[in-house]
Amino acid sequence: MDLNQLYSEHQILLIHAADAISEPARRKHLAAAGIIGGQIFDVLSSKNAGASVGWLPWMDQSLLAADLVGSA
């Protein structure tokens, strides 16, 4: 997938999380953003890009995402 598309999807999910009216909806959007953040990390890491380090926190978020999305 195109890196710019991943960046866009990540930002849109963060906006949806900020606008969510319920905590479960907010967590669902953040979990999805975590998955996308993990994908961005993978793409950047595969290219040995130094910027990949900035996406490490999203790797932790994406590991929790399966539980959050599965329970929503």
C-alpha cells in the first residue's frame, strides 16, 4: 500500500477518535489507528528509514488493537 495512503488513513482515524461520543467508539478508532501505525512502521523499517523509530509507540497500540476491535 502507498505510504501516503497509510498516513492519510491514520490521521482520519485519529480525527474520528477525537470526535467519538463514546469511549468504546474512541477505543475502536484508536485501535484501528494502531494497526495502521504498525503498518507504517513496517513499511518504513523495510526501507531502513530513520523515521520508523517514531512509529514504535504505535506498534504497542497495534498489539492491543485485536483485543479492542474484537470486543467492540
